[in-house]
Amino acid sequence: MSQRFLSYVALVFLGIVSIAYAQQKRLDSPHFVDSIHGKVDTQEPVIQELLASPVMQRLKHIHQYSTYSMTHPFKGGKTFTRYNHSLGVMKMVQLAKEKGARIILAQIVAALLHDCSHTVFSHATEPLLMNGFTNGNYQDTIHANFLKEHGILDIVQKYGFSLEDILPDNPQYTALEQPSPTLCADRLEYNLHSGYLSGLLTDEDRRAIFEDIRFEDNKWFFTKPELALKLALVSLYDALHTWGSPSSMLTSLHTSKALKILLNQKKITLEDILYNKSDAEIWEIMVESPDSEVKKHVNNILNIDKTYRFVPLGEHDMILKGKFSGLDPWIKINGKMVKLTEIDAKYAKEFNRVKELKKKGWPIKFIPLAVNAQ
């Protein structure tokens, strides 16, 4: 073996090592933020300024699963905040770009900001602000004004972006948002995140999904049906057992009723709910309220699984209906795009069962609790 060849091999090896070192050093920089999905690229100055803003920092104190997460905490003390989710959604859009999709910076900014207008307790305030769970998302109705009123538009305009550039419902931002039940960056993130927290997805599962998922021709899709199925099953589980469950919906009802009382008593303001206070601050006001009705609602929240039972239709006090957010991902097989429900009859049956159940609702009977129930 010639000396020249050995020298060539050595140079190639050193080059590979240098590239790997540079890449690791880049990832270790303060402009790459840790998330459960790996490092998130925050190098762009506009991203850095937005992350440092009070609007984004506030999301660290807004729970993804509202007051339900207080009574049904994740194992190991894990948390899931709107800040975690926002970083994750931005990571998903960046992933589409890394895999070859044409993604402009504005869509990445819109991904980061898409949830910044959430109220305290996230969707738990919708019975108060939207008169129910099926009348749309309150956060979506205020998002554009929120960006203007709380300084976000001022920040992005310094970098050449308009309000329309950073709205998540921009029809060009198909990586970020898609009509349900199609996969999009938003649904991809919260199902991956929820699957991780609930133990339905292993680290190996999530790595495999990251490797397989693609975004081309305005569609997120899998090439391996078994991975599409794993993620889709998380969405049905959540619709029944976590944030879409009867207990979660009832928790939101009690939260909204307690907030309405506190608003009428002027113990809190609408601005406190919309922006001024965190989940923990409002929860403390609820818990410390001397009002007997507020105490009753707090007691019900803390013991929510004991406050109702399922009954036959006609014997109910209430029928709990909620939005259905099950996934039906695209899969590319032999060059053809098909939906998971088209190739997996078992999943299609369960998908339609859960969808119909959410539409018809759960008939429930309330069980009165003692004020000091534990």
C-alpha cells in the first residue's frame, strides 16, 4: 500500500472528523435549543428576538392540557407547555425544509408563533369564551389582533415581515397547517409529544418516524404504514383518554364556570385570562377564593374522575360532545398516495368509531361531591 494512498486516507478521515466536530460544535451553540425532538435551530435573529419576547416566554407557563394536566400529571414530573409545543412545531417545519421542501423563513416564524395567543389554561376557557367545545378555537379568532397588540408585529416588521406573512392560516403554509384529519406540522408535533409523554411511542418509534416522514407536493406522508399507524393510534387514544376525554372536558367546564364567577366578582379581569397572568397565578386565585361556588368547582376539578358516571341515553344530565382530531395520514406506496384508512381496515373501523362517538357524545350523570372530598 503506497504512502500516497495512506496519506489520502488520512486526509479523508481527518476531513470527516472535522466536519463531524464542526457540526457538533454548531449544535452545541446557544442558538440550538433542546427539545424532546432534538436540537431546534434558532440561529435566525428574528427567531432569537421572538423567543426572548414576553409573549413567547409567557407560553412556558401555559400548559398544553390546561387544568386537566394538574389533576392527571405525566409520569416522572414531565411537563408539556405551549412553549414546548411551539418550539416543536417550528422544528417540524424545519424538518420539512431539511428533507428538501421549499420552506421560506416566514413559515418557520409563523410556526413558532402559531399558539402565542392562547389564553390561560389553553382550550379550557372555550366554554366561557366560545360557549362550548365545538364552536371553534377562541385563540384562532384573536390571533391576528393579538400579534399586533402585544408587540409581535413590531418585532417581525424590523426583519421585513408583514402581519399576513406570519399568520398560520396563510394558504401557502401547507407544511404548518392542513385540514383535519390530514397530517401537518402542528398535529405531527403534538401527537409525537403526547405519544412520548404517555409512553405510547418509544424513543426508537419517534426516531423512526422522523426518518420516514416526508413533505412533498404540499403533503406530509409516510412510506412505512406501520409508522403511520403508530402515530395515528396516539391521536385516537388522546381523543378518548387525555385532552379529549370526558374528564378533560368536564375539567374545562368547571374551570370556565369558576373563571366566570371570579370575573363577575372583579377578582380577575378578562385581560388576566387573555394575557396578563399564567396558569399558576389564576389557579392560585381559584384555590384561595372564599366563594362557595368557586370552591365547589375547584373541588370538582381536583376530583374530576369521581364527579360523573356514564349512563344510557335518556338517563343523562348532560351529553359531552367534543371535537374529533384523529389522524388519517397519507402513505406513499409504489409511487401512489393513499390514506391509512384505505389500506388498514382495522384502523379505519376504530377511526370511524371514535369519530362517531365524539359526534354523538357521552351521556353522563353527575355525582355530587362533598366540599372537602379528596
